[in-house]
Amino acid sequence: MAELGIALITFAPARTQDFVTLGRRAEEAGYAACYTTESLTDTLSIDLAILLGTERIRVGSFVAVSYLRHPVIAAQMATTASDLSGGRFVLGLGLGHKIRVEALGVPVGRPSVDLPAYVRDVKEVLAGRGRQRYPGLPPQSYQGRLLDFRTPEHPVPVYTAAVGPTMAEEGAVVSDGVMVWLVPHAGIGELLAAAGRAGERTGRPAPPVEASVHAFVSDDLGAAREAARSSLSYWVGLPAYNRALARAGHEEEAARIAGAFRAGDTAALRAAISDELIDEYCLAGPAARCRDQLARWQDTGAATVLLVPHPVLPGETYTAGVERSLLSLSPS
């Protein structure tokens, strides 16, 4: 049975202290992990705040966008977070979405090459081999001692994001695990198999796969589904997620969604998200129904299932909706 964690959407309308409070509530409710997404925000600084406000729960980036940070900066923040938390931090790394990254003026290269190379650089710095990796860096000393980048007191697991099998395999070859965001239930097995192939290539056990599932908890199933449909419409038209949907056996729906996305037709895009499709991505409805759906996810073979709770009730804030949902689906 998979561990149960939560993932917080940091671009939601909430303040940093709200995320800290939600991390503390998740810890009190018995969740194993509290991860944070990144878009329009800095997931690593939010993770540090959550770590300082909790005592036991595992905290990680889900995921930090590699194109936006030099590997040294990512490694040094991970070192700080790990040291201050006694080794509870997981550094999750991904590429972000091409259209969003390039809109910030950052060039995007070849994803299946760029992310593994970035991970290798980060791990070299974490292992105390920063000067070997960057030999052109001018020497720096303090009181006669030649310095290298600071290394963590505890090992820092480095995970890679994946939506498709190529990235899952290539990332798993160099990382300690795979993080999966918005892949349908039917597509998880494909990524588990990819992680298994990575294990065969490296001669070590297959790295763990951690998968997210969005949660819309409400006694009103119709309202829960409409909230799910509204939230999913932001993601499922993006190319990587749309391809994952098609690979999971929903080719016709993926094609309709892609067409509506290209046309900027939000109404058509939402109409293409069927109730069946919502159940592939989400837990929706009363808490008992959500728990039944969650059991399917915990049996996929994923090491951790991360709930992504959303507000559903009229007038409910993001913070209130997440707290209500994580308590209603608590593992303890």
C-alpha cells in the first residue's frame, strides 16, 4: 500500500503562512509528505518555510523548474533545507512547460537531455565535487583553507518529474525517484515500467514513483465534478499532459481537448472533459466515494500517492478547502 501525502498548488490564492499551516495540518493528520508545485512562485523557499514550521513530515518540491535556476543554487538551497530539517527535504526537479518558460525569456533545449544533465550537476555539488564539475571557478579560500560548495549533513534525495515514459526512464537513470503530475490512473503503469527499465540499466532497484491525484471532496457529486472540470481545463490542453491522456487510451477526448485548447475555446475544452475522464484524474464527491477511488491509486504500485486538494464549497477559500479535504481523507 502506498504512502499518502499531499501536494499544495502554490500559485493558488494563499500566502506563505497559509502553506505552512497546511503543512502542519497534514503532519498532524498523519500524512507522510507535503510537496509544493511551482508556477509564478518559488517552491524552494516555500518548502523551507514549511520545514521550519513542522517537525516530522517529509517536504519537497513537486517540482522546481530547472531552467529557472543554476544547478549550484538548487543544490545549495537543498543543503540548507536538509540541514535545518534534519534531512526531511526532497528536491524534486522538472523542466516546466516550454510555452511558459520561453515566455520568461529562457531558452528551452532538449528535455530528455537537459534534465538528466542538470540532475547530474546538482548531485555533483551535493556530493562535494562542485569544484571538479566547475573547474574554471576561481579558487576561494578562508583563513588559508580552500573552499568548495557547502554539502548537506544528511543525504538529499533528488527526484525528477515525468509525464511520459521517455522522461520517466531517462530521469530515473540519474535520480532517486520519479514524480508524476496529472497522468491518468490508466497511465501510471507505463511510468512504473519505465522506472523499472531505468533500474535494469543502472543495476539498482527501480527508483520509487510518486503520483498525484486531484481531490474534490463534497457531498454534492455534481458540484465536485464541475470544480474538477474547471481545474482540469487549465492543464489537460497543455501538450505534455494531452499526450499522456492519449497514451492512457483516451485518444478521442485528447484530440477534442487539444483542438479546443489551440482555438482558445474554454467552453468546448470543458465540455470535452467527461465524468469518466474526471475519475481518471481525480477523487470527486463525498468523502466515502473519494476514499474508494483513492484505494485504486494506492494499489497502482506507486510508492507515494499525493492528494492535490481543491476547494469546492460555495465561497470556500483555497486554504479552507485544502484543510477540510485533507482532514476528511486523513490516513490516521
